[in-house]
Amino acid sequence: MADKKDYTSLLGRSSGASWGDIAGAYLSGSKKKDNRARNVLLATLFFNAKESRMQSKVMKNLKENNQQKTFENAGITNRWNAYNKLMEEDEAYKANPNFFRMQSEKQFAVNNVNFPTGNKLLQSEIDFRNKEVSELEEALKNIHFEKIKTGNITKRLSKEEFYKPFEDYYKGRQEEISAPANVSLVHKAWDKITNREDKKILTDMQKEQRLNEATRGSFGYLLNPDEITGDSAIAQYKPTEMLVSKGEAASQILSTIQNESMAKNLITNLKQDTYSRRDLQDFITLTLVDFNPYVEKYNRAFEAYDARNYPEGNKPKKGEENYPDYIERRNNFADIATGLGNETTNKIKSDMYMLKDLRQNPEKNTDIIKALENRIESYTRSDKDKVLFNVVASSISDAENRVTVDKEIENGKFKDLNDYALSLTKDLRSVYNITD
């Protein structure tokens, strides 16, 4: 049996001769040479072919290793970018404790481009902004510190330190693949004979763990999107939901109404502690308007409609089945005749009346109710405001309804026609959700 010294002497030798060398040697053999020499030559030929296949396999594995490195490089780059961003934010926060506050304010501005600017904000607007910004700030801080805790991050790694396990892993894999035992039968045999302890076989799980450590897989959680929901998310600013205090309302009246007497009358009649912007606008408009000219115009239009359609005086009476249809058609005619309405406002009113009827059986008419609500919402603010004013004006002008209204004023339910108009407008906005 050959000893170790004999195998060691083979490690430095070139692995085999060429096909021409072997064939020449084989064919030049004479009868004086025994068959043993020829068998050695044949064995050498097999030996070289085997090593050629080994070397081809090594080249293939090296190529696959390089491809895998390229693929995994994209992943570790993403994790580095996320890690680096986290560290930059951590450093920024330590340098300035208001860092997340400023981030929250930027996000508020992005989400609410229609939020008013300047120094004339309502207190409710100031409170709204502070609440939304503070809640998001707290959420951002909690998310940040949770990321630090999850990754057990105690110090900042440089980019070289972050990538080192990755580079070492693939450098090691390259050395493993191209090891002498993988390209030479002699070295392969030597490894078996020496029974080297460092040639341990790794399980699939161990291989996966090594790759995960090399590619910084433990930082994969940093790639997950931040979830900010509920109260922590920035709410949409809706001017109609901002409340105006009585003092703020008085200030707005003084700054917009030039007539001192009118302004004083408005301020005196401020009954509520707070108003929405829309309610305040309705209050100012409907308190100041003189309905008498409108009543005269509507009464003339009503008479013209009845004369054209009911010349014998047989118009529908209140309580009859066709009375609501008569009122709708008459009022639509009057709106256009007085110049206060148009085809669009009449269409809006028709949608409103239809919606009112359908709501008598909401379960049966769910889909069409929703469609009508969406269509009413889609009309412009100006057209919807015209419709509300026209409904109020025609209601005041209607002879039968006016009797009821006058009695309610007399009984103290309403201060005057303007107070009734304001109450009716508020009810209409609520019923048809016209708040914008």
C-alpha cells in the first residue's frame, strides 16, 4: 500500500497528457512491451476525460454562483438602503427631537393641499391640524423605535461592514467550488485518504441559514411598508366640518359687512355658540335678504302657470294625489320665469324630490338612492345653493304654505321670514346632505 508521501508527490503534477501523446505512446508500443503498459495508457485516457468533466462542472457551478450573487446583490442592496435610511432618521432625531414632528407636518401638507394658510385660521382649524400632526408624529416615532428594537440595532454599520458577510460568503463559495479536489482526481483521492475534518456536509437548512446571514436577511423586515391607520393617519381637511365660534363669527361679520347697522343686527342675532362655515354663510345671507321682491316675482309666475295650464281654475288641491307633481312643475316654471333658476337647477330639484320619495322605502330602493345621492353631490356648490334659495323663496311665496308660516311666526316658533328661511335651508342641507 502506498504511503502518504507517495500521494503527496502527486499533488503538484499536471493532470494527464493529451490525446495525441497517449495515442502515440499506445500505437508505438512493440511486442517487447507488456500489456500492463498499454493498460496504463488507457487508464490515463479515462483519467483525463474524467477530470475534463470535473472541470466543466466546476466552470458551470462558478457561473451559477456568480449569477446567484448578482441576484442576491439586488436584495442586499434594498436592505442596505432601508437600513441606511433608518440610521439616517435615527441620527436626525437624536440631533433634533422635532424631526418626526417636521415629517408629520410635511405629510399633513401633502394630504391637505386645500388647508388655509396665513394667520387667520379658525381655532377649530388650528386644533384639527395640531391633533392630526401630533397623532402622526407619535405613530412615526413608535414605528421607528420598534424597527430599532426588532433588529437589535445597537450601533451603526458602515456600508463595507454591512456587505462584508455577503462578500465573504461568495468568496468562500467560489473557493469551495474551485477547490483542487473538484478539478483533479488526484486531489479528490487525497481528500478522501486524509479524511479532512473541515469538509463537513451542510444540511439544506444550514445552507439556507448561511445564505440568510450573508445577505443580511434579518433586516428584511425593514422593507415592509409602514402601516399607519386609524387615528394615526392624517385625516382629510373638510372646510365644512370646521366650526366657527361666536366670537370668530362676529369678527368675520365685522370684516365683511360694511353697513354698521346690518353688521350689528347680524351679531345680535347670533344664537349658536359655534357655526359651520356653511351655516354662517347661510345665516348672513338669509338674515339680510329681503324676500318681498322675490315673493312678488314668484306670485306673478305662479299665476301665469295656472292661467296657462288650468284656465278654468281646476288646479290640483292640497291633499290630492297629483298635488305634489303640480307643485314641482309649477315651481320649476316659476324658477325659470323669475330668472332665478335654469335647466340644471330644475334637474337638481327633480333629483331631490325623487330622492325624498324613494326614501319612503329605503330597503327596496337602496341602489338608486345611492346613485341619486352621488349625482346630487356631483353638482356644483353654486347650483346647489341656487336650488336651496329657490326652494325657500317658492315656499315663502306659496299662498297656502305662507298661511302656516305666518302662524308659526305669530306663535314664536320663528322670529320672522328670514328666521324661517334659515331654518328651512338648514333642514334641506341636512336631508339632502348638501354641506359643501
